[in-house]
Amino acid sequence: MKYLDIIVFKTWADLRSEVSRAYIGFLWWFLEPVLYMAAFYLVFGLGLRIGGDGFVYFLLCGLIPWKWFASTVGNGSKAIEAGAGMIHQVYLPKVVLPTIVVCINTVKFLMVLPILVIFLLISGFEISISWIGLFAVMICQLALVWSLTSFCAAIVPFVPDLRYVIDNGLLLLMFMSGVFFSIEGLSEPIRSLLFLNPVAVLLDAYRSVLLDSNWPSWSALANVLLLSGGLSAVALWLLMTLDRRYPKVL
């Protein structure tokens, strides 16, 4: 229980610290993704003229969940390295460190998501009973984000160059996950191959629920959960097995 208290306290403390360093405080959490999305919309929507009138909604429903995923994995993979000072001062199960990063970015996502929903409602989209499925999609993404972040965080201290692989891998993954285009519209076998990517499955599920008022594919979400469960088991095994070795390499 004390480790749960540490996670909650450190998450709150880091969020407060981040707010205190910015002139506009927590408003930057809303402004940053808006600017991020606006930049991509100007390039792909207005500049390259990809998609039609509904492209902005399509883009937003992909970019916001993607930002949650990419920011968490990118920052969380370095969590144990970043917590070196704490590790040398007091014993702490290393799984706590990437979990804190996951919690911080999840809080930010949960603050931005209502803005997307309000924007969609103002734009004419109607609330549907299928929107309940959004909770299932978010749970699946949380499971994937935590498992992948913890797995990467467990390895990076021993293979520092992996940080650059992760950063560039996330960039490549962004273009393979259907953030800017609909994978559904692609021909086989490319469509099936891209849907092997769990992030592509999740982005498609968000759009299915929010834009089309359809239920997400439960079988596809189940596959994401199974993958996340297996990866979580490997990540926990690595973190526990290597627990006493981290202070020696940091």
C-alpha cells in the first residue's frame, strides 16, 4: 500500500511542479495538444489537402490518443534512468518509476479528452449509447501503454542506445498506425498487416465510437489486452529479476 501512496504522491507532485514552471500553468496541458494538432492539420489538411471536410475530426480522434501513447512510452522508457538519484538514496521497486510516468500522462489525457468530446458535440456529432465503449478502449490503451513503457524502462538502463531506437521507432509507428489516414480504406494484405499493430486497432476503435457511433471491435480489443497482458508479465519479470542490478549501472 505504501508504494501506491508513493505513486499517487509523486504523480501529484510532478504535475504541480510542471504547472509551477509555466506562466500559464495547467492551461499548457490543453494548449500543447491543440498546437500539436493544429500543426499537423495545417500540413496534412490544408497544405497537402488529405481527406475531405471531416478530416479535422478524423485527425483529432487519432492524434489525441496517439499523443498519450507516444509521450508516455517516450518519457517512461527513461523513467528508471531519470530516477537514479532516488534509487541510490532509498530502495524502491523499479516498477513504481514507469508507473508514475504512465499516471502523469494519463491524467493529462483525461483532461484533454473532454475538450475533444465537447468539440465533436459542438460540430454536430450526437452522443450515442455506443460511446460507453470508449471506456473499454481507454482501458485497453492504458494496459498497452503501461506494459510497453515498463518493458522499455526495464531494458534501457542496460542498453542506453535503445533510447534512440525508441524515439525513432515511435516516429515510424505514428505513420503506420493510421493517424493521418484510414487503414480501413486500404487494400489487402496491407490492411490486415497494419492492423497487426495494436495502436492502429485502438485509433480505429476511438474513431468508430466517436465519429461513427459504432461499438468498437471487441475481438480486436481482446487481442490488444492479451498482448498487453503477455508484455506486462515479461516487463514485471525483468523489473523484478534486474531489481538489484539497476543501482550498479546507473
